[in-house]
Amino acid sequence: MRTNKFRNKFEENVSLILKDYCEYEPSRYDYIVKKKYIPDFVGQSEDKLLLIECKGFFRVGDTKKYTSIRDSLSDDKELIFILYNPNKKLRKGSKMNMGEWCDKEGIRWFTLNNIKNVFE
């Protein structure tokens, strides 16, 4: 049992009552949030359905949203970004830009200059 590492006084008080019955935060559990995603464009390559998202910037929560979408797709679907400016920072103060984030996450990205390469 974790001792004296409670997040707040209320949890500590509850632990005093439940100490003989329960452990405090002994493990983690995955969960899934079901949402709907509508891609900006959908196209077909030789072997995959391409879900194409046009991004000028990422809102708070977008990086998690898109990695979750990517992770939920079957092997015959692929999430692809068309970035307005791949050098734009992910957020204020970030060292990583949008193109670097896509590279890190294994998500192919293109710009207006090479957009037709999506289908090659």
C-alpha cells in the first residue's frame, strides 16, 4: 500500500476508513472514450483508404485526439495531414513544430506544394 502519498486530505481521510479493505492507487486501467471523427477529405490509394486532415494549427487536445484516431484505425486506413505550415510550433513555447510532431508520431504529412504525392 502506498503510504502518505494522497492527492488531497479527503482521500487521506477515506483511506483511514478503508485501509483494512482497499489499497490506495495500486494499479492503472486503460479506458476508451468513444467519439466520432469526420475527416476533411477521404481518398483511396492502391491499398488504403486515406483520411486526410487539413491543419493550420493544433488546438488544445488535438495531438491526443489525432493519435487516438490513428491508433483506432484498421490497417486498411491511414490518417494523413496536409499542413499549412509544417514549421509552425505545436503551441506557444513548444520546441517541436507540427511537421516534427507528425514525424515523431509516424503520421505522414504533406503541404500544398507536394499534396499530390499523397496518392503516389
